[in-house]
Amino acid sequence: MDDYDAYDAILHHLFKLTQGDAWFKPAQDSIAGGVCLRVDRGIHFRVFPYENFALVPFEQAVRGLNPVVAIKLRSAAVHSALGNVEDDATAIHIDGNTRIQILETMLALPMADKEQCAAFIRDERVMIIWSDDLDSIIPIFQDFEAKLIKLVYSSRASTLLATPAASASILAADDTASNVNLTTEKPEQAEVNKKAEQAMKERQEGRKKGGRSKFSRWFSWKLEEPSKEGEGGDPEKGEVKKQKRSIRLFAPIYGGMGAALSTAERALEMALEEVFEESGKNHKGWGGNARSLRIGELILICDADTIVPEDCFRDAARALVECPEVAIIQHESDVMQVSFDFFENGIARFTRRINRAISMACANGEVAPFVGHNAFLRWSAIQDAAFIDEADGKKKMWSESNVSEDFDMALRLQLRGYIIRWSSYSQGGFKEGVSLTVDDELNRWQKYSYGCNELLFNPLIQWWRKGPLTKHLRIFIWSDAPVHYKISMMAYMFSYYGIAASAMLSLLNYLILGFELDIDGCYIHSFEIFLACTVVFPGAGNVAFTLLEYRLGQRGLIEAAIENLTWVPFFFFFFGGLSVHLSTALLAHVFSYNITWGATKKEVERSNFFIEVPKIWKRFWMVLCLCTAIAAGMVVLSLESVVDP
């Protein structure tokens, strides 16, 4: 080659770093190591060493896999590792946490599990390492090389059996669930990089069953406008917060498969088209990698803005396999902050405090809650707890008529004899996003209050037929659940009613005392209630949480006390302003008013005063008008001509 460019320089550099010091005997002219680099956005690749016909199959296979860069590694460590496995082995456990697939020939490389970033080729006794990021290929190579050397060194005295069944005695402590298939389900409301999580899962547990899902049919809901009659939608189901969804599987279609789809891909297209027709042509799904579109035995459910710890699948699989009575392992979550502004810091502090309180309650014997994300689910238990929907007579796993479908699922699982386990051993490894704006946080509280009222009381129009109490509440009250769980759950649900009623009760108290109406002697004045709430929540609550953080060794006593007291004004004004908004949500359900919420914003947006003022007025006009009218009424009632005419 006469003229070299930047791609040639990169190829030379990568070859020198990865194979420049190789001393492997070139026994066969048909086997050679090399580097393959994609030179544009298409499927054009360049291979080094140049004009080596032995690398033509390698280039063709990499073109089908379509990474940014790939390395064909032929070394003594690779040769030795492949020589110590059974002929029918499908993978090599190169350490306790890493499992690399074995392919029979180079032709099978396009169908490899791409997220593992590596594969052994049995017939050539080589290893292919690839990456979609040019900067990460060298660290990946060095990591695999170090693990291979360690594997070969540890197996020098005896042959290492690499199949999952044969290696059970060697990896008994770390591989009790190596044959368990896991599925990851998360709504793709935002483009979030999950490659580190998926690569770790691929190397630990093997091929991923399911792929990434976009508004999954089973495990996530999109908050959107109700479907309209005449458009194939259902005017009754889901008009408050959700619609019927088709399958929208967001799985990567590997390069090279667009021109010549395999039989499985063609079958997938036919299945998606059939679902599209059955849904009344409301939603058109799309998907790929058809051979992996199946539900695993264990399911990880998480939000789109969740950070998942790298080494979490094996521990969950082991726990669920060893404890068949556990249906859900719910992990304690930390907060993933984006903007670090005052409001997000306050909500993050509140979220961490609630999660820590739940952990302590569960540690003292309380029944663990299922919050709907950052949890591992047992697929067989979910199927066992399925129910027949009275609306359409179909068998369903998740309730489509409740905002709090996670509580409904937890209740049905417990009635079936399963238990839910709260786990904190990840130590904040699961990180979830919080509301970035007041508007989003108010939506969240309104949805929670609406969901609680939905579980407790029927809409007013149904009282003559079904009574005021819902079937869920009657089943829960008369179930075999522990009494303390019933009390704590009812206390949690009715706390929304206490917040919602505070504004109306305060106004009523003002009128009763102002007009000096006849009241009972046991009537408690508003100031006495305010004093009691101040002592319990800002007072005793902060003191208890300060001592908890100190006893857990998380921070010093003075530091914890200062931080807890710093956020008292924030919580005072925020929770003091929730009353009218929660009342709106509760009354909307009682009177069957159609109320909708938009999806939570996950990214920081630029704004200014002239943009925010119209938004504030649009959202809070009713509250501002109501408070202004009440203030004006108090001024009028304080005039002497009104008080003493």
C-alpha cells in the first residue's frame, strides 16, 4: 500500500499492542492473527496485515457482526484454554464472573452474542475480541488476556472442565445458578447506555433472553393520552393513565442482517405484523434478534433512567434458585442525580431517607414492599399469580385497571404463598432518577394518591352496585397477611388522605372558631395539631434519623444533624403545598373524572423566566386562585363591620 491514512495508523498501532509481541509458531498458513477496523458507517472494513488471504473469512465474519473494531487473537493462552475443554462445551468460564462463548467456526461469528465482546473459535483455536468503542478495545483485550493467563496458570496441574455441568464442583460457590436464564425489562423512555450492565450479564450468565424492551407489554406502562372511540381503542380501559399496548421490543438488529434476514427474523416480522393487526392497527412494533425473544426464568425490571450494578445477576439468580418461596427480590435504590440543583437535591434527600426507613422496617420484620422497579421477579411465580380480567375475560399477569399495579401484583403473590424479599446488599448500586421539576414531583404524588384511592374505594357511580369498598381491599383485609402488615399498609395509604384533607380542614377550622360555633369539648384546635405534627415529624423524625445514620456509621452525629435540619424548610413548604393537588387526584377518581399525566422528564432542559411563568400559571392557576380567594375572604372577615356589625 503506497498511501497510508489514519485508519492504517490505527490498525498498525492496535496490531502492535495486541499481537506485536506474539511468539506463536505459525504452524498453519491458513490461520493468522489480525485486526479489522470499520472505516465508515456502512459495512466497509479494513484488515491488517494487508493482502493476507487467510484473514478473508475473518473480515467477512466481522462484517456480519458489524462492530467498530475486532481483533483476531492467536496466542498460546488461547490455544491452551481451548485445548482443556470438552468437545461439546459451549463456553469457557475464564474466572468466577466471566463466561465467554465458544463458536464452532468463524462463519458463526455474526450470530454471536455481541454484548459479550469476545468469542472463542474452536476449529482455528483463536479468540475474537470486538468493541463498538475504539477507545475501549485495548482495555478489553488486556482484561481478557490477564484472565486467560490466570486461567491457564491455575489449570496447569489438572485439566479444567469448562462446561457448566462439569464445572459445578469447581465453581459451586459462585455458579449455583449458571443455567438460569434472565430477562431484563425496562421502558426506553430515554436513550440510556446499558452496555456495561448487559456485557457483565452476558459474561456471567450466558446469552441474554429477551433484549431491551420499549414500553414492554408486560412490565412497563407509558403515561399518555387516552385512546379515542372510533380509532380502535377502548373508551373504558386505561382512559386514566394507559392504553392497550402492542409488543414493542427494542432489540438490536445486527449489521448484515438487513439484506438477508434469517428464517427466525422473517418469522419475527410475521409475528409483529400479526400483533399489529390484532391490536386494531393502533401501534406498530419493531424488533430483531428473534432467537433471543423469549422470557427467561428470572426477570430484572428497571426504569429507563436506572443505573444497574455490574455484578448483580449472579447473586439474584443464586438467591431465587435456593429460595423457591421468594417471588420478588426488591433492591434498595440510591439516587442518580442529573442537575444537582436545589430541588433535585431535596427530593434526592427525601428518597434516600424513605428507602433507608424501608430497609430498617424490613430488617425488623415488616413485609417487604414491591415498588415496581429495580427488582428481580420469578417468571413462574408471576404466571402462577395471573388472574382472569373480568373486563375482557383474558388471563393477565399485570392489572391494566390500576395505577398501583405493583401493589396488586404483590398482594396476589402473597395470597399464593410467595414472599417478597427486600435487599440492601447492593449498597446503593441500583440508582434511579428522581423528579427534576416541581411539576413532575406533583404528578408523582398525584398518581400515588390516585392509585391508593383506586385500591380502597370504588368510584361514586358504582357504589349502588359494588359498594364503597373495592374487592382488592376486602381481599387484603380478610387475607392471611400479617396484622402488622395490614396496619402499616393502611396507615401508608391513608397518609395521602391526611395530606389532601389538611387544606379543607384548616379552612373549616378557621370558620368554626372564627364564628364561635358550638363545638365539643374534645375538639382539638389547629395550633395544637400543628404543634403535635411539628414535634413528631420535624422533631422526633429528624432526631431518630440522625441517630440512625450515626449508629450505622454513615456519617458523624453533628454532620447528620446539620444536614437533616437544613432540609426542614424545604419539606415544610413542599408538603404544605401538596394538599390541593392530592385532593384533585382523589376527587377525580371518586367522581370518575378523566385525569392524565405526562411522562416524567429525565433530562435537564434550558429555560428562562418568560418560559416558566406561563407554565406555572397553566399548572397552578386553580391553586393560586383558590388561595387568593381564601386570603381575600380572611381579610374581609377580619373587618370590624363584618365581625361586629
